[in-house]
Amino acid sequence: MNDFDARFEQFVREHFGETLPCSGLDTVVADLQLDSLDLLDFVLDMERRFEVEIDVEIVDEDMSLVQIRNVLRELTARRTGAEGS
């Protein structure tokens, strides 16, 4: 597991705590039983933690946490690349 993956997994565990199903990052957002406000809170927390801007429309309840991690990784790489330019 690389550093980014470890940071994301730690973030998810901190955010969801005991409510995270045993399937871990393979969990689909719909299975977390989040209402729209909870989902928005999750996205805003990711933005703060990883210092990126996420279009709320990108994250939907059919995505797994792994898919969200992959989107977040891409956004972080873009931000890091832009800072280096």
C-alpha cells in the first residue's frame, strides 16, 4: 500500500469509524446509508484533508470508496503537478 492509499484509508476510518462495513474500501457509498448532507460532508472533509476541490457531481452513491480514492488520487496528482509548474 502506498502513502496516498494509506492516508485515504485512515481518513475513511476516521470519518466513518464503526459504521464502515467489513468490506472496507470496497464498500459502495449507497451501503453507507448517507443522506445528501452526509455525502456533502464527506466530500468537504476530503477536500480539506487532501487540499483539492471536488465537484460534488463526481461522487455518487453507486461508487465504491476505492473508486472515490482513485478520483481523489488523480485530483491530487493534478494539483501537485500544477504546483510544480
